[in-house]
Amino acid sequence: MQESDIEPQRLLSETDLELIDALQINPRASWTEVGAAIGADPVTAARRWQRLHGHGEAWTTVALGPRQTHAMSMTFLEIDCEPGAAVEVADALAGEGHLITVQHVASGHDLFAIAVAASLPALAHYLLTDLPKVPGVAKVRTHVATRVFETSCRWRLRVLPARSADALARRHAAPVGTRRMDEIDRRLFRALGTDGRAGYSKLAGAVGTSERTVQRRLSRLVATGDIDFRCDLARAHAGWHSSAVLWLRMPDGLLEETGRALLGWPETRTCAALAGARNMLLTVGLHGVSDLHALVVRLEERFPHVSVADRQIVLRQTKLYGRLLDHFGRCTGVVPVDPWSLPGP
């Protein structure tokens, strides 16, 4: 089939959606726990997941936890491309570990991307020196995040009954120590970027340490909020056929209250406060493009202090939190998120 051909989108079954929802609640839950939540035996649950994963319809990965998200530098980029170069530029940028998401948007610019680095100087060096030299890039506008509320780790399909969801909810141990991530922790993070459900034996081989050390470090990193886990899917296969980027304006004193409130919206994917006049970014999932106007109305009615400065429909997602996607949102490859890949200036 040629890429230009139109392929009918397969909607996932209710049992598949329940399985994905279970792993969105607890991406590293055992198959026994998952099976109990969805009413299946562990072998059946694991087999269903392998089918979904093998078809690129669902996947798990590691994510930066709230402590690392707060400590690192994140920027949202609006990128203009030379005529006809947008696809090639998007493909080139998708190969960079510090660019976690790359999307084509219907707007005055061609691409929307999210960049993250261990420090602002390292990120600035890339934005000022390296990114403008990428063939096909014409202009870049940079929006620095001052507070990241959410990066799509909390949203879920919400198809499981409340009792099953509560049984799966993650319960973390109290953190032991507050030391920073070291090189072994970073290698562990990168290994989990390929498969968020990788077992301790596989991770030990990738990191070069014992299984017990991996288990102990992983528990600590989760407890301290350095890492988190997420389960995602080819969203159109679950009825989320579109998405949009909203740029908002509001009084600075209401950013925190508004950001926290938006975390409860089922459409919210990414939400962050920004340093500029458009001082909040909100990305949302939509069942269809026609839902955008109703969402904007609801947003302005719920938050009278908010004005929508701009909005952009996403035409295609090339990369989503380290996953390379085809035209139908299915995973075709992995470029693990690596905020430490940018050297300091």
C-alpha cells in the first residue's frame, strides 16, 4: 500500500480498550493484576497486549517524573519550513532524543515541537546554533515553559469501572533520599524508553548492573518523582481522531489554579505555563475537528479570565513522546527521550 492510499481505521474492541485503560492506570502492573481488572486470565491479557503492541496500536514507555520535569528546561517550538520541506524537516527532527514530540499543524507555521534538556544553557545552544542549520528550517519561535502541569501521563480512556481502576492505582513507597539521577539512572531511563514494561533481567543487561540494583533504583526513582510511566495508543483507533494546540492568555496570578483545574479535563494532554504574553499552552485530544469550537466555548465559560490567543489543529503526529508514528498514529519505531543528549555550551 502506498502512503497516499486511504486506509480505513480499525476501531479497537471494548476488551482492547479496557486492557489499554488498565495499563494507563498502572503501566507496569503484573499480568495477574491486569487480568483481574479486565476479567481475563493473565495469559490472555498478556497475549492481547502483545498483539496490540506488535501492530503498533499501543505501547508503554518511561516518562520524566514531576521532579525531573520541574528541574529541566522545556520549550515549545513553532517552526517555519522552506516551501515543500516540512515532511523532511519533521522526519529529521524526530530522530533527536531531546525533541520529544514533533507535529504538523494547520497554522501560520508548519511544525510544533516540544524540546527538553537538562539545562537551559544546553537547550539554548541547540536552539540558537544547531536547529537553525537543519536543512529546510526557515524560522523558529521559542516559548519557554516556566511550569509544566502535565505531559500526557495522566490522561486515560476511562472505560474501566471505578472499582477495577482503584485496585490498579499505583501506590508508591515513601522516597528514600533525594540525590540526583546519576549515569546509571540515566541509562536505566533510556532503556525503559524502548519498553516501559521491560523486566528487571533485561534492564540489568542494558544498564550493566544486577537485577536487584535495577529493582532498587527503579523503586527509588519512581518514589522521588524522577521518573513516571505512561501507556499510549494509536488514538484514532479509540475514537480520538484529532487534536489541537491552544495558546492562552490569563493573569499570571491565576496560572496555577487554571493549570491544576485543566488536569481534570479528559481532553487535556499537555498543559504548561509559559514566559511570554501567551502564558499558557494547552494541547487537547478531540474526537473530531468539529469538537474544537465547543471546547473553546467551555474553556472560556469555565474560566472567564482566560482568552484563547491562537489555536491550531494538528494535521499529523510524526513523533509522540519518543514514539515514531505512521499516518494513522501507529507506532513504527522508537527514539527514546533523552534530555541529557545535548551537551552544555
